[in-house]
Amino acid sequence: MSDWYVYMVRCSDNSLYTGITIDIERRIDEHNNNNRLAAKYTRIRRPVSLVYSETLVSKSEAAKRECAIKQLSKQEKEQLISG
């Protein structure tokens, strides 16, 4: 069973995008280079760079954490990123 990751990328307009994946490197590459697989949000805000990730044990846990992060304010997300 693979680990799941929740991640945040910083877009070229300084906005943050949060998602989940089992392969962070592949997913960042998709956000930056693949118009079919990139999120609609990141397609027009390229390039993106990884600024945060967490490892979780299941897709369900990753989705729950993604939802919780998306509920945070931008300031709270920035605090999470800076540790």
C-alpha cells in the first residue's frame, strides 16, 4: 500500500493550491507541464513550486487533511508552510 500525500504549491501569482497524490514529483510536473492532467486552477498560474507536504497512511486521511487545510485562511496556511 502506498503512502498518500497532501501538498501545497505556490503559484506564480503567490496564491496557494492544495491537493493530494501518491507521487508528489509527478503531480508537480503535471501541474507545470500537462494541460490535460493539471488542475484548472494551476494551469493559468504557472509555474508552481512545492512549498509544503505531509505524508498520510490512506487516501481517506489525505482527503480529510486536504479539506482541513483548504478551510484555513491564507495567513494560517503561510504559518503552516513556515513551520
